[in-house]
Amino acid sequence: MKRPLRPGYFQGTCDQCHHQRRHYPDFGDYPIVADTGAGHCRLPQATIEPIAAMYTNVRRNGPAFEVDCNVPDSSFQLGFGDLILNIPLKDFLMPHDANAKTCEIGAIVAEKAGNSTLIGGAILNHVISIFDHDNKLV
């Protein structure tokens, strides 16, 4: 699926696919930046909170969310227009070290960054991205 290489818009939806099939409403459109070098994503708080709620022992630490590294076998979906990504909860974690019992989820709150949305490795690891600068497409 080709996307124009210009400021895009992020539509975040969150769906617990393997448990209660809860669906969260569309929280609006946000400008996005795709950064293959960033580990964390920066997402609107309204998008992160339902994702964080799927984990156990959620603790807010500034803009980050700390959770137990032992996660339920579940996933959530993020929608970017008609592109829907299914992201397993275990793949959206960033452990503090190899033996960590506490991890951070792969996104931090973006509100202090003007609600700009940065899509980093925690999401981009689930897609193959080709940047075609000549034709201005991703």
C-alpha cells in the first residue's frame, strides 16, 4: 500500500482482539512523523491510555507507562487510514534489561510536543517501509 510522502494524519483506534473485543472510538486525526531511528512512539494520551490498560500493574512515570513484563496473550490494532496494524502486546514492550520484571510500553504521551505523533520502532517493526523520495511515496 503506497502512501504520499508528505505530512500525513494518524487515526488511532484500539481494539482488544483476543479478549473482550472492546473497541475504542476514533480520537481524531493527528500529524505524524515516521522515524525509523526512534524506539518509542509519541502518541496522543487518548490513544495510549486504552493500550496501557491492557497490561498489568500499569504505573505512569512522567510521559511513559511502566508495566509488568509478563503480559497477557493479546494484541491491539492501530489504524492509519485503511492500513490496520495488529500489534501483539508483548511486541510493544521495552524491557529495562534482560532480567527485567518491569518494562515500558513502546509509546510515550505526545501532548507536550503539540500533539504531533511520532511513529517509531515499536510500531514500524511491524511493517516493511520503503521510502521513495523520487516519487514522494512511502
